[in-house]
Amino acid sequence: MFSHPTTPKGSRIFYGWYIVGAMFFMGLIGVAPRQALGLFFDTWSEEFGVTVSQLSAVAAAGWLINGVSQPIVGALTDRFGGRIVMFVSMIAVGIGTFLIGVTVNIWTLAFVYIPIVSFAMSGILFVPGTALLVRWFKRKRGTAISVYSSGTSIGGMLLIPFMAYLLVLVDWRATWMVVGAAMLLLAAPLIWMVLRNDPRDMGLMPDGDPMSEETAAGGMKASQRQGPLAVEAWREAYRTPPMWQLTATYVVCGMTTGAIAIHFVPYAVSEGIPVSTAALAFGLLSFINLVGVLTTGFISDHMLRKNMLTLVYGVRGLAFVALVALPSSIGLWAFALIGGASWLSSVPQTGALTAEIYGIKRAGTLNGMLNLVHQVGGASAVFGAGLVFDLSGSYTPFFIIAAGTLAFASLVSWMVREKACSARFVQANESA
């Protein structure tokens, strides 16, 4: 279908970074159906004759189905590799995104968004990508996964204002069709042409390291030493404390990011702030998040990842406090600045830490299980925030709860015994 890439002779750029670049673009455009949905709540409420809580139920069901599909996609990635999983998923998401533009009521919207778009999105965001990148990178794992994850930040920064502009310029139907066409014509071919499942497929080593005699004799196992908790079967991970600690924190991550992804714009509108202003604020959040993801990813390659997670959840909690304590016109921008610094930084840290504790063999499945609880938490929060608003006329009670759960997640992250079970420190001790 497409030609296979080869490593340019004499090239100083490790091929893994080309893969990161392609996946960056995949995340940039693939995040649209998740982060832009709330942008259309006001329009759909009028055109379809439905309430915010009804639309929230559709979004929540989508998050739930996305969560259920995560372990399935993770297992498929462990078996067949991330390349084919991400390629097929991008095609499915592109078709579904295009079809959103032809929906005529909330039922057809639900039919397209829940079983098609939401299920397939698990194949383009984080699970297969993380499982693929932990094979291509070792020392720079946090940086690579963070650059890939930052694509979703750029997507939020550029796509949300762009889709808001198209909504005003043309209509909501054309807006979704344009994004869907870009997925099919640009992102899907790029994935197929550039991605490779393993550096060995191209005669390379992780991080572009030269192949030593030890590695040549022992293969990839010699270059990817395991920690004391590395597993052969994914279920074994749940017999150890770190997996449950990461699970608990990732539920909170899903709750707090999911609610804002869907309800940030509706919250602003409920406070009398124009949609265009809310979209710009969300774009600012995404820009700050881009800087935050890249910075924390680089720093975490030189420190304990669990300490970075502690900081990330703590800062995000402060953002929710600002949203409650400050006047809405100020709190909206304060949340964008403070929350943006920590928004998706938890994703690469959690993915990298899971692979380093439990090994790369079941990285896809384990990250899929973590993303399952992440999306279940997100689904409950998306619906819960909409229900709270319909019952009380305000999002404030939900934001207070979110701040409390983030304080809990920060504490649990700090309690992970990373030095005792991460392969990074096992290798460091062996070298010493």
C-alpha cells in the first residue's frame, strides 16, 4: 500500500523520533472528538431539543465505552503491534467523526459517537502509542512519551478554536466533516508509512544506541532489563501495591480531565462568558499543558516519576480551587494557567512508570487496564457534572469534590515505592 521507510545512511536523527513525530500528529487531530464535544452542546441543545444532562449522558457513555475498549486494544497491541492497531483505529475514528456531521438527533449522535468513535479512539490515544514507544526508548522514555502526548495539547490549542471558528463561519455539520476528512486523508496514511512496532524491525536499538556484544548475544532482553515486579501475565501485576496505587490515581485523573474536557465551555457559558472566549481559554490551557508535558517528561527522566505525579496532581487540585474561589471571569483564565501546567502530564508519567515496574511485555494490556479505570472515572464525572449543574444550576459543588480527590491522588502517588521496584533503579544499581 505504501513504501516502507528505511533509516537514512549517515542520519544523526534516531528513527524513533520520526515515529514520535507521526504519533504527535495523530494525537493532535485525533483528540478532536473528545475535547471538542462540549463546544457543540449549546447548538445541539437548541437543534435537537435536549438538555445538558442528556448530552452529558451521551458523552459519558462514550467515555465508558472508550474505557471498556482500552484493555481490548492493549491486548491487541501486545499481540499484533501498535502500528496496525493505530492505523485501523484512525480510519474508524475518521469515518465516525465525519458521520457526526450527518446526525439528525441525539439518538443518531449517540449511535455514531458511542460505539464507533469512542471505541476506536482507544486505538489512537495513549495505550498502543505508549506500548510502542517503550520499545523504542529507554533512557529518554519519559521525553518521547511526553512529546507524543503533547500532540493532544496542540490539538486542544489549535483545533478547539479552529472548530469554534468553523462553527460560526459555516455550521456544525461541515466542521465535523472537515476534521473527519483530515483524519482519513492525512493522519491514517502517515501512521502506516512511518510507524514500526519495534526498533529490531529496522536493525536498531532503543534510543539509537549501538548494539553491544552483550546485546548481540542476548537480544532485546539484554537491552531491556526487568525490575523485580516484571510480569509475564498482566493479572500478576494486581497482586502488588504499585498497580493499585496507580489505578487509584488514574481514576482521579480521568474524573478531573474528563469533566473539564466536556464541561469547560458549558461552564463558561453558564457564567455568561461567550463561547469564543471559553474556546480561547481552553486553547490557552492546552498551550500551557504543552509546555508542562514536555517539561515534566524531560525532568522525570532524571528523577523519580512518582514525585512528578505527586506534583502534577497537587497543582491540578490548586487549579480547581482557583476555579471555585475566584470570580468566574478570572477563575476561567486562572484555571487555564494553573491547570494547564499539569493537565496531561500524568499520562506519560503513568505509562512510563507502569512499563518500568512491570516490564514491556504486557505494557499494552496493563496501560489498557489503567485507561479503563481512567475512562470509567471520566464517564462518571462527565455525567455527574452535568447532573449537578441541572439540579443546582452550578458546577461549583462538583469542582469542590474534584479538588478533594486530587489531594488524595497526590498523596497516593507519593507513597509508590518506585526505587524498590522500577527497572530504572535496578539497572542503575547494577551499573554501580
